[in-house]
Amino acid sequence: MILRRSLLSLLPFLSLLAMSPLAQGDSAAPLTWQDCVRIAIERNPQFLSAMRAQEASQAQYRGSYNGIFPHLSLSNTYTDSSNTSVGVLADGTTGTITSTSKNWTAQGTASLDLIDLSQWAAIQSAEASFHQSQANEQVASSNVLLNLYKNFSTLLYSQEAIDVDRNIRNLWDQNAQMISLRYDSGAESKGNAMQTQAQFLQSDVALNQSYRDLQVAQQQLAQSLGQDDFSTLVVTGTWTTTPAPKTPPDFGPILAQLPVVVAQQAVVDQAKAAIHAAHSSLYPTLSLNYSKGLEGDSEFPTHNPFWTFTGLLSYPLFAGGPTATYYASAAADKNYKKALEDLRSIREQALGTLESAWSGFVQAEDQVRVQRAFLDADVQRKQEADIMYQSGLMTFQDWQVITNDYVNFQKSYLSAEQSLIAAEGQWRFATGQQLGA
């Protein structure tokens, strides 16, 4: 199924838009679907927010490796001290002795945690958070793409609806004039003439409402594009919908790469890292420290070198209380099992969404074909009915029924085409397609 909306089909609409009392300012250049996608990538706040969150999470993940890297520090210390004591003076008498000391120490210290499972658990948690932010960015991208599908198709067909409603109004205007002449000549009743005038009024009101609907569609698309100020948008281009799969595809591979599933899998990985962090207090830590420096009475001493090497093996026995590790591990394990159940639930929901989206896509495609057949039939019936009515071979009521069917199927076919694009967007959203893919 291929739907095409070209610039040529928009020429009547553009002239109508210029004459419309609801038009505000000058219309911008018509936007293609590719233009809208590009602008949304550059300006949509939901998508940009998710991207910034992913970049921040990536920086935190990379920074988490500092916990296992060597640490190096440099220091230059000045100490000024005074000590007073009672002792024997130089002349042999007992008195107060005061000694002062001024000392500078310059040293460098390097340390390394050889064994510390809590640091590795922190890295695992940061990595899972980064993967989750990546998946959330993909979720945001899919949401923006879905809204863009809906709002682009709504604006595209709001433009088409104006052209259709204008033709319908012109049709009822011609019918009202014809029935009025027949009434004046005594060939038609006053009630039928009044009814035709009412239908013309209804079509005129519908055309005005189409202009108002157009403004709503323009505002919704501007919001999807990330435009802060309202502008009179016009969309154009050739729209091609890919045929829907006639049989249900294999949803297994699709489920594994869906952003919502990947995001929940990252939550599972975070819960697993929390278990490792809780268990880390059961294991000892081993760290090494090496310091080397100089001491003297000047700011940058050059004499009295010294060095210190320290190896520290620590076991935090009941550091947080006798049952702290047990309950922390139990809580982490329960959270992990909860995350697994949530993952199973999300996979089931995603599978249902895929099934529903596929069914809706196929149904929308079938409806376009059905509505097209009805519209073609009613075009033929309308032509035949006009000839028969004007020849006196058909009653006004029968002619009105066929005319109303012709009008309704024009709108139904337009609505079916719009629904097909929206259904395709829902299918692409359900399969996890990304903005710009």
C-alpha cells in the first residue's frame, strides 16, 4: 500500500490558506517528513533531555573506574612547634627549658587498592546505569517518532481535509442552486429546497472548522518539533507506507532489542550489582601505600630523605552491626528477583503491544482498500444519480441518499489513509524504531 501526497496536490490548499481568515502571518516553506525528523532531532526537548542524561551517565560510568586506579598525591607541609619542660640549665640550676622547631616536609604518596570488591560493584552499577540511560534515550526517541508520525499525518490530512471540504461545500452550493431553481419552477418542494440549503450551510461550517483543526494540527506538530513559538506550518512530500506483514513475524528477536526491554534489563543488572556490593563486606580489602619525601628547614627541602611503604589488609568484621550484611544481602536479593519479575512483565506487555500494532497495521491497510472501493463505487453512483434525477427518473430522497454517501465516503477514505499512517507509526514504535533511523 502506497500513499502519495505531493506538492502539486497542495497548490489548491496553499491558495486557500492564504485567503483563510484564520491564517496568521506568512506560511513557512513546506516541510517534508525528512525535514521534520531532522528538526526534531535538533530541537525536541524530550529527545535532547534523554541525550543529555545519557551523556551524563556515560561520564559517571567512565569516572567510576577511578576507584581501582592508583591514587597519587603531592604535599608540602610546614610545621612550627614549641615545647616547654623543666630541666637543668647550663649553669647547673633547675629551670624552664623552651625548645622550638620549624620544619618543612615535601612528599609524594601513591596508593592502590588491590582487593576491594565494593569498588568493582560500583563499576558494575555505573555500567548498568549507563546502559539504562542508553535504553531510555532510545525509548524517548521512539516516543518522539510516534508523536511525529501522528502529528505529521494529522497536519498532512488536515490540509487535505480543507480541499475535500471545499469541494463538498461547492457541491452542496451547486445542489442548493439547482434545487432552488427547480422549486421556483414548481418542480421541487419547498421542504427539499430548505433541506438542501441546510446541507450547504452545514458544509460551509465544516470548512471553517477544518481551518480551525488545521491550526490545532500545526501547533501539535510545532510542539513535536520543539518549536517554542507558534508558526504556520505546511507539510508536503511523497509519503510511502511499507506494506504490513501479512503473517505475524517472529517477535522473539524484536523483543530482545526493544528499548523498554533493554532498559529493564539494565535495572536487573543494577540489582545484581547491588547484591555484589552487599556481599563485598564479607571479603577483606588489601591496599598498598608508598610515600617518599624530604625534610628540612627551608620551604623546598633538599636534605633528609625518607620513604614509607605500607600494606594494609583489613577485614570489616561486623563493621555495620552483627546482622548488617545479612539483611543488606537479603534486601538486594529480593530487589533482584523483583527486577526479574518486572522484566518478565514488560516482555509480556511488549509482546501484546507488538501483536496489537501488527493487527492494527494490517486492518488499517485493509480499510484503505475497502474505503477506496466504496469511494470509486459512489463516484459512479453519483454520476448516474445526477443524470437520473435531472431526467425525473429518481426521487429527491433517493438522490439525496446517494449524494450523502458520496460525501461521506470522501471523508471516510481520507480518514482511512490517515489511520494507515498512524498505524504504521504505532507499528514502528512497537518494534522500537528510532528517530532518524
